[in-house]
Amino acid sequence: MTNVMEFPWQQEVIIRHSQRLINSFRHWTGNSLLDVNGVPQEIAHMLFEAPFVLVSHGTESDPIFNYGNRKALELWELSWEEFTTMHSRKSAEEVVQEERDRLLLEAATKGFSYFSGVRITSTGKRFEIQDGILWNLLDEQNQYCGQAAVYSKCTFVT
């Protein structure tokens, strides 16, 4: 028996969420997040195993991560269960919270934003993101349902 938390992409809610991630990215940027065809579960699997970091959070007043692909979980050194109960603000140190808040507001206003910045893993390791994209997530009725970020370049810093 497989553990659903080892393979979150098999959950119906994550399959739907994966479609929102892909569709919202295309909506705001005009680009494809992942060049893939197939049934929704296959797409969710490929997104989870993609060669870039992909995360998203919900619409709570203090947003909580609701998705992190395998690269994100490895980077933050967390399990799916741990990552999806973490407030997204905890991914940044206190000294950069103001810049992070400005970025989130900019993306909320424009639909998406490019970003770079320093974030921190669950064990306190700092890393710098280069060439990231943050965008608003839209549900099937085109209603705002959170934000997501993607990047493939990051470097650990001291």
C-alpha cells in the first residue's frame, strides 16, 4: 500500500490544484509552466516531479502553503505534511518580510511578478532565489484562490 502523503499528486484535490497552477500561470504570463500532455493525474505527477521549485499558498489571513513539489520539499527539508502546515511567511527571515509582503501585494495587483530574494529552509539554511515568478491562482470560476511561485535557480548563501 502506498502512502498518499508520499505521493500527494495522486490525491484528487492536488490533481485539481495542479490544473489551477498550470492554467493560472498560462493566464497571467501567456507561457506554459510545464510542456506536457496527458490526463490530469499524469500532469499532476509530472508537475510534482518537475525540475524546478513550485510552491503555493492559500488565501488565509496568514497564508499556509498548500502545495510544494518534490524539489520544494527537498529544498526546505520538509515532508509534505510538514510543508503543507507551514505559514508561507516562515519561508523568509524577519529582515526580508517587508520586501516579501511588497512582492505579494504587487502580484496580487498585477496578476504576477518577477522576483529574486533570500529565503530560509526549515533548518535555517539561507538560499537566494534568482529569476522567480510569483502569480495569482484562479479557480475554475476565475476567482482568486491563492498565490504560487516557481523558480529553478537558487544558491545557498552564508
